[in-house]
Amino acid sequence: MRFECIILGARTPCRYSLTEISTRAETATVYRSIRVQKADFDVGDHLGELRSQCAHVGAVASFLGTVRDINDELEVSDLVLEHYPGMTERALERVADEAISRWPLAGVSIVHRVGHLLPTDQIVLVAVASAHRGDALEACTFVMDYLKTHAPFWKREVDPEGHSRWVNARESDEAARRRWFAEFD
């Protein structure tokens, strides 16, 4: 059985067998899209782009993170996300590359917002394409576990009275990250 796909940077169709799909992560043909931006994003547009670049796969897993209105039982009226331009994008590229090295992926898309956000605003989208759902789901979880604990973003929550506090990674986030990176701790 053969599948049609589009190689990143080339619009001419090519053909892959099931065996070739499982080894695509080791080649330069894996689709990557990393964006850090202030503007909101359209989830459907990003998933559509990933699917069009990875049309031959059987699974796309995604995670959408949004701003909470309550965190640790405290009301949140604003969230301010800060980052170091350039450094942040490189860190997201590295985690995408790590996911590609661990699972047979055809594509990874990460969109992360920065700046001033309000409750229910979208913060992050992680989407992963693979031949099989298990690989896509695990890789998506892996990327999010990394983002929650080690991506160079700084979060400051503001309550309705204007008081602010920095948000730290939770112990549950650290525990989730350790299952993927235990050999590095």
C-alpha cells in the first residue's frame, strides 16, 4: 500500500510505503511549524495546514491551552506571558526535533502566544501528525509536558484588584516531565 504526501519545501507529490512513513522522522521531510506570536490564531487553519502537509498520515493529535479564570482557587482577570525572542523559538524547535527523534512523526506544529491575554483566550496549540494515533498522542503529550515546565516563557497572573503573581510550574507538571526526561534528572 502506498500513500501520497507533500515534502516540505516541494509541492510535487511523492509516494511512501507504510515502512517509509515510519522512518520519515529521520529525514528532512518532516513538516515543522513553530510560531510565537501576540495575535490570536485559528485552530482550524493550523490543523488544516498540518493535514495538508501530512496528507498521508492516519492520525493528528492536538492540544489547545486556554487562559483560566481561576487558578489555585484565586480569580484571574489577566495573564501576561513574557519570553525572549529568538531563544524561545529555538527551544520550541528543539522540543519538536526531540519528539521527531522519539516517534515516527510526519509533522509537528506549535503555536504559542505571548503578551496580554484574558480568561478563555487561546494560549497554545500543539498538533502532531503520525501514521498511528498512539504515536501522535504520546508525542503531543510529550511536547506539552516540556512546554509546561521548561519552555522559556514567564507567566504573570493578575487578579481583579490588580495584584499580580508569577506562575510557577506545578509539581504535577514536573512529575509529567520526569517520565520523559528521567535519564537527564
